[in-house]
Amino acid sequence: MSTLLAEDTKPQTAPVDFLPLEGTDYVEFYVGNAKQAAHYYMSAFGFQALAYAGPETGFRDFASYAVRQNKLTLVLTTPLRPDNPMADHIYAHGDGVKVLALRVSDARSAWAETTQRGAKSFREPEVLTDAQGEVVVSGIHTYGDTVHLFIERNNYSGVFLPGYRAWSNPHFAPESTGLQYVDHCVGNVGWNQMNPWVKFYEEVMGFKNILSFDDEDISTEYSALMSKVMSSGNGFVKFPINEPAEGKKKSQIEEYLEFYRGEGVQHVAMATNDIVRTVRDLQSRGVEFLKVPTSYYDDLLDRVGAIDEDLEPLKELGILVDRDNEGYLLQLFTKPVEDRPTLFFEIIQRKGAKSFGKGNFKALFEAIEREQAERGNL
């Protein structure tokens, strides 16, 4: 018996994180006109010119512009010729997210660990080099046409990636709007596909399901959806996954799937340390946000408790507030940033909260439905 007790009291070994992610390296969009798209994200969102790749750097079939703001990097890529996968992607989906690139310390290991667990390879490990060193890149497929690239930068000191050159415009250097880093990226998948993709992230990438929302949590009079939040082992990367649920009318997820023509990234949440200042700045640059009725603020403090911010600026700007056991968060969602009602952005400030604004779902989704109705898609 003493032997059994000794065995029982041994400290438990924590499971090994076979895919230790260091965060989001960049988000790449395939777009119809990368030069114009880069200008939009610079002028409207406050990104700075970073790097360029194209015919001048040896790539004959595409042009890419990388823009950065603090730890946020976006890449806008456009094909220069038809009849290729980039052009096909844009024809099917419109402008949209192709790559969610993840920083790792070992891109070879990341590819090997995920593909041996069932991931479909997108890019076998490849070493890219220039005078500033080397970057190892590999990748796997995920939902729809979206892919994850694993980026290893241990031995690189260049501005972005080999094949890119520094890019700037001396006449156009917009000020930052205070956006800091990618908080999370949300994917929309088809009917009954949420749990298979949850299983993919659990088994292939070692993620954990940290939050779940069913159609009772996320519903209005007309529509509903379900969502599960997947988090990497160290918590640095979070991917909520949405699927439609039955409702009286067409849900926002169904509208997305119809216009995107498949599964893909619905929105990118970008963190700020001062959401009032950031949203005010974004609005002054022409970014349009969803609006909730002012009645939302009538009992806000009763619902969420004391907050540091003055209520009037939040009400003026339409910023939403929610609280969990860890603290509270402030959030606001843009309208779709393209003509297809697909991709949008979330601006989020966390004051301790680790959740995703469950208390705001009804107000937010009613605001989305008002926009859907105006488009004739509800």
C-alpha cells in the first residue's frame, strides 16, 4: 500500500506542447489590387509601409506589399496574370484572408508534427535566404482555402522576408491609430463543420477548446450560430470557429458562406490599449462601424459593474463592454471592409478579461441583421 501511495503522490508531468507558437507573424490577403489595398490599410487603419516584393525583386507573377503597426503585420498580395491559384482565389472569394502565418522556433518540426497528425501539407519546409540571413517557412491547409504558414526567423535580421525589399513613401507616413497585435482570428465554416474543425485543431495542432457558445448564447429573433474558441497550448494564438444554426431567417454565417463561396476567415480582432482614442481616430479616417441602439447603455453599468472609462465617449462611439471572472473588455466591430459582406475587423481592449464578449452577442448580432436587411440578405 505504501508503494501505491508513493506512486499516487508523484507530481504529474504536464503534456508536452508539440507545437509551441510564438504568436501571429502576419496575416496575408489575396486582393484584386495590392497597391490600392495597402494604401487603404495605411490611410484608414494607420499601418506603415514596410516591404515590397514583385517583378523588381524577382517575382514575375505577383506583387506583395507588407504594412506594419506595432506587432501587427498585414501582407496584401495580388496576381499579375490570370489562370493561377491566386487569381482563382480572388475570383471565387473576392478579397480575403489566404494565410494566417504563425511564428515558431522550428518550422521543420511544426510541419512534421502537424502533417504526421493528419494535416494536409501546403508547403514543405523551405529555407529562404538573402544577405540578412535565412527564414524557414512551411505550411498546412486548414478550413476552406485558408492556410497556416509556420515562420521561423531565428537567423534573420531583414525587414520582413527574403525576396522583399524595404518599401516606404516619403510623402505618406500616416500616424499609428494605436493598434497593437492580433488578439484572435475567427473562421466561418459550413453546416455541421464546427466540431470536425475543433477536432482538427485539437488533434493536429494541440489546441484546446477554451470556450463554447451554442445557439441559445448567440441568437436573435431571426438567426443563430454556434461557436467554439480554440487556443494554442501556451495561449498565444486563438481561433474561434463559427458555424450556422437553424433560425427563422438567414444568419450572418450563411450570408458569409454564400458571398465568400465557402469557408474562410470572417474577422481579425486587433488589440489596442486605448479603444476610445483608436476608434475615434479610425472613424475620422473613414472606417465605418456597426452601431447598437443607445438603449444598450441605459443599464450598462448595472450589467458589467464599475469600469475605468467614462460612459459618454463609449456611448458616442458605440463601444460595447462585457465582463467575465477575470475583468472586462471593450470591443467594437467594423462594417465589412469590402463590397462583398464578408471580412470585417474587431477592435478590442482587454482590461483583464479573457473571454469574447458573450454579453454583447445579442446587441451585436441585431446590429449585423440590420445591415443584412439593408442588403436584402436577411
